[in-house]
Amino acid sequence: TFEFSDEKPDFWYEDRVMLCRDCERRERIKGLPPQPRCSGTTLLELDFTAPWSRDNTVSISCWTAQMIRQDKWCMRDPVSGKMKWVDGRDSVPGAFPFQVCKVCKATSADRG
């Protein structure tokens, strides 16, 4: 049976972001957290309002999917120019959410 509540989680689509098969198995069967810095790949659904299809997904690394599920933001390092993950969206000036364009499939990390 399903139970509904009036409470909405802060990150409501966390369960829509899949991890790689190994990390999913660790999380669901063994009760362990996903592998840190996992090098596996998974699919990211681009438009949650559209039906599931191949055209509505993009392949990303499992590590990136983990960061999206944890609602981590990224920013361009002013010294090296490389992208890095940051904690706390409001506490770090210049930070932005990792997003993928559903039209051209470019990421916010690419465009920075």
C-alpha cells in the first residue's frame, strides 16, 4: 500500500536519479552508501514531466549522479578554471546547480 503525506522533501526528485547497478545494489540490498568516486555510468532523465524514453535520457558518470542526488552544486575554480563540487548552495558565491539541457544535452559544468 502507498502512504501519502503532506510533507515534501527538499529534493523531491532524488528517487528519479538512478545510480549505476553496483551502487544501487550496495544501497538497496546491503544498506551501504554508494561507492565514493564511482567510475560506473548511469542514465539521467532530462525531463521529469515527459514519458521515459531513450530520447529523454543522457549517459553520465555514477559519481555525477550521486552529486545530483545529494543536491550538490558546482562552480568554476577561479585559480585553475576547472569545475568543482561545493557544499551549500547559499554559502558559496558563484555556485550553481549541475543541470543538463534537454534540447542540446550540454551541461551547466560545460557552459560554466
